[in-house]
Amino acid sequence: MKIVLDGMGGDYSPDEVVKGAVRAAAEIDETVVILGPEAKIKECLEANKWNGNNIEIVDATEVITNEEHPAMAVRKKKDSTIVKGMNMLKSGEGDIFISGGSTGALLAGGLTILGRIKGIKRPAIAAWFPRAGKKGVTLLLDCGASVEAKPEYLHQYGIMGDIFVRGITGKIAPTVRLLNVGAEEGKGDTLHKEAFDLLKNSYINFCGNVEARDVIYGDTDIVVMDGFSGNVYLKASEGMASAVMGLFKNKLTEGIKAKFGALLAYSKIKDIKNTFDYSDAGGAPILGLKGAVLKVHGNSRSVEFYYAIHRAVDYVNSDITGKIKETIEKTQTVNTETEESGADE
Amino acid sequence: MKIVLDGMGGDYSPDEVVKGAVRAAAEIDETVVILGPEAKIKECLEANKWNGNNIEIVDATEVITNEEHPAMAVRKKKDSTIVKGMNMLKSGEGDIFISGGSTGALLAGGLTILGRIKGIKRPAIAAWFPRAGKKGVTLLLDCGASVEAKPEYLHQYGIMGDIFVRGITGKIAPTVRLLNVGAEEGKGDTLHKEAFDLLKNSYINFCGNVEARDVIYGDTDIVVMDGFSGNVYLKASEGMASAVMGLFKNKLTEGIKAKFGALLAYSKIKDIKNTFDYSDAGGAPILGLKGAVLKVHGNSRSVEFYYAIHRAVDYVNSDITGKIKETIEKTQTVNTETEESGADE
């Protein structure tokens, strides 16, 4: 197995990427192929006291930034880490591509170089979300691969999420819910009413709607969301979590008595931060492409890349891409119509 | 001025409603008309040591619950507090209607009994949202009156929000942003791209898109949201705030040392809760109807009803409804086509 890693993706690349790779490579049998300017990557490997095993470098001289137009950058920068990574998946030289780079460029590159699995209408970004109270994590998708949505896309998100969670966790019939404005059947706009019906009549373990308030308190394995609402859900949660934690930090260190209290309670506050720490979630798979792509948050440190490499091994071993292909062929009339690229964000 | 109050709306009605009314009535010159079963309301007034001034009772024997189908309940229950309240606004016997009852029934009753202001395509529920760091509050609309959205609806939400905030706060040119998946122009689905253009070419002080993460950190006066995303935004924020605060509470009281720390920091934690306490926001106006309706949260206590009555006085004095009517007549081609009722949730 070859795990292809974008050495230049993310705010702290290449140092933190290589650091994570060195740590992971010492623990696995697979090969990590780091894409990036060869000399620079070598230097980082040395700085991180690489033991000489399980890492290869493939030279890539260009980088696509978040500021560039994704589709244009993918067309122009043939020697970029993202374009080279996608081409390695396509040619079979790599089994999975991990990147902390531009989500737009990963989607554009994935769609134009790898293409969608036949019958899949839109790829979806899937991300693990923590739960409060109940143990475990919930897979949310789509987290923003498509901002336009149709009922069939949401139906396919449910199917892809089910295959992914079964493959990764071994659960037999993971529970699936639809993010909606109310819990009862019949709630929502036309899009969500129609998606509800499709999910309900599908073979997956669909358990109905879930309101945004209850996602974090629930124990649903998979929550299907249209890409626009999914983006709003994640970013609203992120904003509020950070706002409340910031207020606690400020308030607890205001005044001598409170400061004393805060010092005593400090270790507990660290525990809470860890509860909402996605580091070990190991990245967000982009599902529905003819190849396994794992997007890591742009502000990731070495620990995120370390975990992503470990998760990538499970991802490839579970053959998620093959299973999605097989399932879509079996359960759906394969739609061969030409569609827009879907890289609409 | 007559402020009509739904005595039977909300989880703690009529006791908490009447308690709030007694407290507010002692401080204002206007009359509060409480709708509800006369004997029961009288009993509550006595229990709350009403001084005999500024409160009238209008008998209403029925109540519409959250479990009923809103439109059907409004048609059937002619003697319900909500139907009577709307009729009092229509006939001029009341100037504003405050209710903690079913949002669906308030919308259905508002649309069928009062009707929309000519030219307004959809009413909008507007709610004040707290800010972290920067002082003040942000008006969010639509918070779920319509789950289907069109660009023109969002445009009108911006106009109604502008009129409301100018009327209530006296600000000259309140800032308006559009909730979207990215901050730059050109982001989002067709709905939000088209809404962006309409808002940009409107007379209001439109400042572009805002991402869900940044609403709480910003200082925008008004954020326009489609009703579906608006619902997701509010409920995601609510869920996360409550999850993080719950975790803090648990963690801070775990173990003797932390418990001691928590006791010292306790007053500060109360401060934080107050920051996110909507009580004094005084309810969410339903804008766009031919009458002033103020929805109060179903789980409100007397303090929320007390503040809502005070805010209602400002609302009526600012003649928000008249100003929306005037503005829509001036700025928009009045659209007289027959539309669906809009009570689609």
C-alpha cells in the first residue's frame, strides 16, 4: 500500500506534515510517499530524525494556494502536489491521497483527474463530529463539497456514509438521520421532504429527521446534510464553541479569587478542550470519487497528519471506494448523463 | 395603546405570563389586555398582588397547542387566545399581540386573519442574537417563518430588518450581511448569489456575506438568512452552547480540588450564562404582517414576558408595521399575485 501525502498542504507545511509522517511511518508497514520539493522535504526528514524506513519522496515543484481559483489552478499547475497526487491515484501508483491543502482544489482535482464513481451525482465531504454526553462520534456529510443540492444527492450521501461507517467501524447497520428544521416526518422544504422519502425507502438504517440542536446530543452514526446547511451547521457550532470557551477563559481569570479558582480547575478545562478536539479523527474523506482522498484541516499540526496516516490504512483496507462503486451499481440505475463538474464552491 | 397578551401561551402559562404582566403594568401607562379563561386569569392576578391598574381581561376559552396542525387549529378554534388576539389587532382593538404559544399557529393565524402587508412575499421571524466580545446584539431573520426561500424573500428580509432596527435602536444606517458559505462575493448557491445581488443593489447598508462562524464575533446589526439555514444556525448554536456549558459544569465539579475551584469561579460562570441569556431581548417580532406580533420563547418565565411588554411599547411607538408598508410601496413594484400562504412549517 502506498499512502500519498501532500507535503505542502496546510498552514504549517512542510514541517508539521513531515513530522507527522515520520512518527506514523515508524509504526506502520505501508509506504508513505511525500509529495513536495525534494530538497526541502529531505531537509525536514533529517530535522525530524527519520529512521530511513517507509518513506519515499516524489518531487513536486508547485503548490496550489487557497487564494487561487481551484479549477484554473488544477488546469495550470501540472507539477503541483495536488495534481500529482490525484494522478498517482489514477495511475495506481498510490492508494490514497492525504492533503491539508485547498478543499476547492482537492474537489476540482478529484473531479477532473479521478472523476466521480459511475452513478454518483456529487462527491461529499464527510467529517467526524464529537458528541456531548454519549460516547462516540457522528459522521456528518456533506460538509460543503456541493452548495447546490438535490434530493438524489442527499440520498447518495446516506448510502456513502453507511458504506464508510460500516467499513471503518465494523457496525452492522449504522443509524442515519437527515438534518432538518423539525424532527417529525413532513418537516422542511421540498428538498428535504423528498430526500426523506428517498432515504426512508432505501436499504440503509434511516431513523428520520434530526434538528440541529440535537445532533451533538444524539447517538446517530451518520447525519446527512445538504452542503449549504452542513457548512452553516459546522461553522455555527465552531463559532459558538469558541465563543463560550473564550468567555470562560476570560471570566475565570478575572479577579484574584476567580483566578485562583481557575488555576484549580485548569486541568478540567483542558479535558473539555480535548473533548472537542478533532485531531484523532484523522481527516475528512471526500467520498464518491474514483479514488480515496482524505482532506485534513488546513491548520493541522503533526498530530493530525499522524492520525490521518493511520486512518488512511483502515480506509484503504476497507476498500470504501470499491464498495461504493459496487453498491451504486447494484442499487441504482446508473445515470450517465453529463453533469456540471460539481466543484461549485 | 393596548398590548394584547396571550395568557395561555408558553410552558408556564398562565402563571408566569400574568406575573410578568403585573410587574410590567405597574411601570407603564399603556393597558395590557390578557387573553385567557377569565376566572383563571383573575385568580393569577390576585395571586400576584395586582394593584388594579393597566390590566384588562378578555375571555378566551380555547388554547392551541404545539401538537396541533397550525392552520387547522386556527380555522377550528375561534375562541382560542391566538385567533382572538389576531382578530383584536385586525379590528383595531389591540396594537400588538404578544404570545409564547405555537409559532406555527401564530404564523398561520397571522397570515389568514391579518394577512401580509401588500407587496411582502413572506413574513419573517426576527430574533436578537448575542455577540461575543463586541458589545450589542445582532438581529437575525428569517429564523424559520418560511422554510422555502427565494432571492426576493431574502431581499425583503433585509429591508424589514433595516426598518425594524432603525425604528427600535435609532441607528441611521444599520449594517446588513447575508449568511453564506463564504465571505467573498460570488459564494454560495444560486439562491444566495441572487439574493446577494438584490441586497447589494438595494438602498440598505449591505456589507456582503458573513460565514456562520463569524456571526457571533461580528458587529453586524442585521444578518439575513434563509429560513432553513436560519433554523440550522440558531439550533446548532444553541446545541453547542449548551453542550460546552454542560461539560464545564461537569468537569468543574469533578474531584475535590476542581470542585473548590469551581466554587470560587462560580459567580463568573453565572456572568457567562447571562451573556447568552435572551430574556431581556423581549421576544421575536414576526415582520411583514398587517399587525405587530411578538413571539416569546415557549419556555419563557415571567421575566421574558415582562421585557416583551416593555419592548412592545417601543415596537408600537416606532410604527414598524406602517413603515414597512410605506417602504415596500415606495421601493418595490407591488406584487398582487396570489401566493401560497407561506405558513410552510
